[in-house]
Amino acid sequence: MEAKAYLKGLRITPRKVKLVLDLIRNKPAGTAVAILSNTPKAASEPVLKLLRSAMANAENNHSMDVSRLYVKECFVGPGITMKRVMPRARGSADRILKRSSNVTMVLAEKE
């Protein structure tokens, strides 16, 4: 039995979110909450909120024991990219890419 939670359109680049997800992969849920609470990265707050959502889904929708949950899978993919223009010298322009992320988290019970 697995419990999933999704976070779409997070306005942080996938590369930066991946650094935070690598810290909690295959860890118990309680340990993952402690790690995310003490990590000074911008992505740690939305990922912590996603983890708590997945824990609530496991408890309420699948009747799983919260004390036995662990982060089975967590990964990030690219979301939409907003394209902006920045004026440069001599009338030219550069394109600015504002990237976003789609994050998926899967929790399971330890046997």
C-alpha cells in the first residue's frame, strides 16, 4: 500500500529541489520531517508541506500507521517555463527562463 502526494507549479528550479529531495529519500517520515525543518534551503519548506500532505493521505485515505511510514520515492520533474525578455546593450535582448517544478512523493509502510 502506498500513499502519494503531488506538488505542481512550484516556482523553484528542479535542480534546486532535487538537492533537498536527495536528503530525505528512503528515510522514515519522522526523520524526514526533522531533516526538512532544519535545512536552510528555499525548497525545504514546500517539500515539508508536501511530505505532511502525503502523511495525512496515508493516515486518512489508506488507514496506514504513521509511525511506520518511510519515503519510498520522491522525484522532481520540470514544470512550465515562463519566458521573459531582458534588454541588453545596443538594442538587443536576452531571454530569461523562469523554471518551475512538479514534485511527486510516495510513502509506504515498513514491513
